Amino acid sequence: MALKEFNVKNAYCKSVWEDVKVRYADQEHFLQAAGLVLETLSPVVDTMPELEKTAVLERFLEPERIIMFRVPWTDDQGKPRVNRGFRVQFNSALGPYKGGLRFSPEVNLDVLKFLGFEQVLKNSLTTLPMGGGKGGADFDPHGKSDAEVMRFCQSFITELYRHIGADTDVPAGDKGVGGREVAYMFGQYKRITNQFTGVLTGKGLDFGGSLIRTEATGYGLIYFAQCMLKAAGTDFKGKTAIISGDGNVAEYACEKINEFGGKVLTLSDSTGYILDEDGIDAEKLAFVKQFRSERKKIDTYLTKYPKAKFFKGEKPWGVKADCAFPCATQDEIFMEDAKKLVANGVKLVAEGANMPTRADAIEFLQKNDVLFAPGKAANAGGVAVSGLEMSQNSERLSWTREEVDEKLKRIMTNIHDNAYATAKKYAPSKTVDYVSGANIYGFLKVARAMAAQGLV
């Protein structure tokens, strides 16, 4: 797949970009993330010549540390298996490395570097004291027994434990890593170190977890989108939305849209999408959560609601709607999908997943006056509540659901307002350029910290 040619104008940014393109020519996802950021940073780097003197951009684009290791484990038939494990500790200028662990066959160094790089900016946007990192393994938990998952998680953390800690690196869950996996890893870390610390987030409520953590990314996404709509002089009431995915992000985004008076038309999984023109209300969403917990596919929806339609092997971007929320995984919206969204009247796209929209598709949406929110801003609710879990663990306190939700809403509102104001200052355009606003605001905080701390 051809990489978009990014328009990097600033001479320093351009020289760094040319070097990165050559050095990491085989890492397409990382290059897309890096190119998009460098393209938007030119206006602010023009005003900060000191960045080049201390090689801030070169350091900003290079992980501080990459850990790769084997993960041996035994399946239920007694057969030895071996997977590859990773942790990319990208940047600690603002605090301990913070970012999820992903268990999926797609996991490789390219994917984790792009996720870790985006995490640095995302965590900066929250204004919480967190650096950025990402990790995981090419292990697929689907179809595995609880015992197999436990043995894998214990083996994984037996190597990783020496590289993480409450004040060093605090992983969380991500795709393929939910409460079960986090609990197994936390238990093994505690067993090895003889310490009960806030080393992992997304823990169970009985042993240091935070209320709202499961809902946080989906809720935060819609809080951010509500701010976008408010800035444009409207809100969710009476609006239709299409959502991809059927995991936590998609489900809780759907829940919050319903609460705000909107109507959700679609959900999807790897087999296709369902369209319910009457709307996926609270009762229907409860059914989705039920069969999802039983690991059934999205077409199960039609067994109870036969008026809905299932489109096998397709994505929902051709459905007419006001708003779109890609919440499944990276690389969901390509140019042909962006053209469908515009043709069907979509006026707002906010990313619930990490980099689900290709760079050329983002450019097309923006040129066609679609409000576009990048994942590093719009889906920061998950890591924000992870940061709040870290705070609760440090204080040995547990906040109420209402307290955490209020803090989440405030954080997402601040992220929106900061990205909005920064876009207006550095990248004024007819339609608010949230991509530039988020990239620049997030970068400035990290760059200032890096410059102040010297060549480290």
C-alpha cells in the first residue's frame, strides 16, 4: 500500500522526515503516523529554532527503548508454544511510560511503534503526568481456554515485569487484553515481586481498579464529539450515527449517543455490519452486550431483531448518517470509504480506534468540510481514566462513579478546547483542523519537557 506523500514544509521537519522514511521504510503504520504529525508541526517549528539545536524532533521520533522477547507457554494438550512479546517505551519526558498491551496476530514492531508514538501525544493532551508506550504479543486469545490464557499471561509478565513498575512503566489493556488478562498479569507481577502496586491499570474493582474504566474510551469519545458539535452550534439531538466495532468502545459510545438524544444505526465486527434503521436503543444494546460476552458474532443481533439487516464482509461507511465513529481497529477508512461518507452526508467523523483513517482519507474529509477528530484526542478517555486509576492507587483511595465520570468529562472538554484553540492559532481554516490542533498542543508540552531535561 503506497504511503501518502506528506507536505512537510519546514526545512528542519523535512530533513528529519526524509531520514525517517529511509530508516524505517518497512514500517508503514509508523511512517503514516510520523508523517502526519510532522506535516502539521511545521507552523510551530518555524517559530522555535531551539528545537533543532537540541535535536528534539530526532529524539521525539525515536523510542527511548524497545524490548523484544520470546513468550513460551503450554497449551491444554501439553504442547509447547512460543510467541513474540514486545514493549515499546517511547517517551518518558512527562512521566512514566503509559499505554496498553495488545494481544493479536497483527502485533509487530511497526504497529506497536505507531501506537506508542501516538500514545505520547495522546497522554500529553490529557495533561496528566504520563509518558507514552505500547506493547503486546502476536498471541490470539480468541478460542483459547482460560487456563491457556492464564499460562500465556504469566509467561509474558515473567519477562516483562523487570521493565515495568508504578513509577517506570504502567501498561494497561488494549485489543485482546481485557480484565481477565490484566488480572492474570497483575497476579503474576505481585507473585514475582512481592509487591502490591499500581503497576497495571484496568484492574478489577476488588483489587485497585477504577470505576468507569471499561466505559471510558466510548464515553470520552462522545464527550469530545459533543464538544465539537457544540462549537459548531448544534448537538446530538435528532442526529443519526454509524459506528464500527462491537467492543467496549463501540458499545459505550452507542450508550452515550442514546443518552444525548442521537440514534445509532450500525455496529460491526470482522464478519460484517448490522443496520437497524429504528436505532440501536438501550434494550437492543443490552442484547449486544449479552451475546458479545458469549463471543458470538454480530449477525446474532438479527435472531432477536429480524427487521435489522446484516451486510456480510462489508463496512458501514456507505450508510446515510450525520456522524461516523470508527471504533474497531486501525485502517478502517480508506479513500473510497471517505468518499462514501461525504456522499452520504456525514458531517462529523471522530476516531474511537487508533488511526482507523488513512492519511489521504483524512485530507479528503477535511477538504469536504467534515469535522474530523483524530484518535489521539477523541479516544483519550481510556488512558485518561487509566491515569486516574494510577492516582487512586497512589493515594490508596477509590473514587465514586460520579467523581470519575465528572473528571473524565472535564479532561475530554479540556482536550477539545485546547486542540480547538491551537488549531485556530496555528492552522486556521474554514473547518476546524482538529488534527493540527491536537498534534501541535500535544507536541509542545513534550518538546518543552525534552528540551528542559537536556540530551537524555
